[in-house]
Amino acid sequence: MQKILLIGKPNVGKSSLFNRLARQRIAITSDIAGTTRDTNIAKVELNGKEAMLIDSGGLDDSNELFINVKKKTLEVAKDCDILLYMVDAKLGSNDDDRAYFYDLLKLGKKTALVINKVDSKKDEARAYEFINFGFKNVFNISVSHASGIDELIDFCASNLTQNYLVEDDELSLEDFLENDEKVANDEIDLAHMKIAILGRVNVGKSSLLNALVNDNRSVVSSIAGTTIDPVNESIVYKDKTLEFVDTAGIRKKSKIVGIEKFALLRTQKMLENAQIALLVLDASEGFNELDERIAGLLDKNNLASIIVLNKWDLCGKSDKEFDEVCKHLRLDRFKFLAHSPIISVSALSKKRIKNLLDLILKVFDNYTQKIPTSKLNEIIQEAIIKHPLPHDKGKLVKIYYATQFSIAPPKFALIMNKPKALHFSYNRYLQNVLRKNYDFSGVPLVLVPKNKGKNKEEE
């Protein structure tokens, strides 16, 4: 697997960028220079391509410890495929950064200059100072404001060779599809849905759970746990069983010399068994980076999702302002959950709780939806005619037909002559076309390119 290295002087934001790209808090971050003294490694997915992301110790010659950290970092760089050299816009250009950067260029790797902490117009002006590096792959970003990150991800993905969901050549097409007519697997009970409620502490998750199960509903079971264990509550609503799973919330776990880390592991088992996730946000106090990391867990587990803005009644905002908040969440905070519906509620007053229950039923229908094969192929062929597939080294790339082979979430096989040539951007284009033709709101879609033959790709 290819490797991407975050490298630069101490305290330029390498660990913060590492956490954002990994979509969870792994590296400990702080304002203390030299916090990262070893390498942190995480497998990440960037535009459908996988890579190993490495957060390195800072480059510094100020003492013996930092000199050893620097030496180890440069050794790691030799074994990486993409180098992201990070600098601090607020500090401007300096000779040390220029010297380190030129040393990295000598390694002959794909390299980018990443200017972090571009948080204002004044910072943008300072960032222009780095033009004296004489380098074209330059990205102005702000990890704290989540700006410029997509462009950087595009750069990395374009220099990764691994394809989106590469098919298993040892598995025949027939085995892979496992009978297209039996998409609705026996283990998926269409009358029973499992819903995870997650969010950071104090966003009102427990109040929301109480409102969902006690608002004139018939409670059919109640399994109480401890304050840190999941709590299960089941209700019957419109002849469907809704099983809610709640935890005590994701919180700051401890402090180590002023450096905070977060506990996320206790929600993982819950998410593995869930089908729908309610991401609860506190609308009264705004949103932060921890909300984004929690949202990343939904994306990672291919869950259907609904974003719940709790405590909306405390905001005093209008319907127009609600639309603006939704736009901000979809375009800035949770781009990978742009398909998720957003609803505002008040758990304490139970306002719009019935609407949320109805929305859960709708999203579950979308999550278990099956598109007829004939209609699916009609949509795909029309999409190809409108935007033909790019050639692969001068050779024609074809999609012969498509078929849905699973639900919860909906998964589609694209039977092709050159599956490895399907670019992630075209895969995403086809997903968007499917969403325009069918209601897949709240649902992730998975498109898998697959060989037409059993074990080899046709030319």
C-alpha cells in the first residue's frame, strides 16, 4: 500500500491534519512544540483510494532529542510515495523551511507544499511569501476551519495508483453476485430496524431517546446498562419495530500535560450492528471538530444516517437560517454525509419527534431499496451516453451492464472490460445519477467495478 507522509517543522498542524484525514482522533495535538516524537500511522481512504497516512515528528535542530526525531523522520520519507511538507502561514517563509523542502525534493517523490493556518485575508497575504520556493504544487489550507482540504485530497488521490474497490480476481462473477434475484438477504428483517444514537456529551442524546420511545408509543423492551454501556430501547411504530441503541456519549477522556485525547472505541461495536445512525448535534452551541470525527464513523461503517439538530428551540433562528445551517453542514462540515437529511428537533418539548420517526422509516426504506435490473441499466446507459467513460491509455472502456447485488446499503456491480480503469470521479458521477433517479437520501451507495470474465480483464 502506498504511503503519504506529513512532514514539517514542529507545531505547524501536522497532527491536526492527520486526524482530519483519518476521520478520528489518533494523534495527540497541542500547542507544545515536539508533541509528536514518533510516527503515527493510519489507513485512510481518499476519493475511493486507500493509502497509509503517516504523521511524523517535527524537523528541528534545537536539541539532541529533536535532532534524533528529525533523523528518523527523514529516513521515513525515503520510503514514502507522497510527501506533504507543511508550513505555518502565520509565521511566513523562512530559510529553514526552504532548506528542508529542497532536501525533500531531492528524494524524487511526489511532493506538495501545504500552507496551514490560512484563517484570514491577512494569512492569505502571508502565504504568498512562499512563492519564493518556486514550486507549483502549493495548497493553502486551514485545518481548524476545514478549508482547502478537498483540493489537497484530490492531489493525493490523483497520485495514488490503487483503484476504487478493486475486485477480487479469485472470486468468479457468479459467486460475487450470489444470485441477483435474492438481494434481500434472509438476515435483513424489513420490519425491524436498528438505530444507533451517537454524538458527543451534552448534546441531548438521552433526552432524544426518551422522547422517541415515550411519546405515546408501545414500549416492547427495555434493557438498561451502566452509564458507559449502551442502552437499548425498542418500540413499535406503524407496525415496524424500531430498536434504538444509545451510549453515554463521546467525551474527552483524560488530560496528559495539557494534551487531550478522545475515546471513540466504545461506539465501534454498536455501529457494526446498526443500520441507521442518528448523528445528534447541539444546535444551540454550534459544531466542532469532534462532531466531524464522530460523523466519520458513520461514513466508515456504511450506515444510513440522519443529522439531528437538537435544542433548535434555544437558537431563536428562522427557517431561512435553518436552510443556511444545513448548507454549511453539507458543504463544509460533513461533505461525505451530503446525502443525509437534516431535521431540527427539541427533545425536551418533543417538537418534531414524530417527524423524526417518520423520517427514520423513510430512510430505512431507501437503505433496503432494490432497483429493477432493467431500469438500472437504462439509467446507467443514459449516463454513459451523456458523459462517455474516459479512455484508458487510448483503449475504450466499457460498462456492459449493471446489477444490484445487495441492500443495506445498496451495492451495485458494474460489469466492465476494464474495471481498474474506472476513475473514482466517474464512480461518483454514476452515484449522483442514481440519486437523481431514485430517492437514496440518507443512504451510502457502493458501486463495485467487476470483470466480465472469471479471472482476467478483457482488453
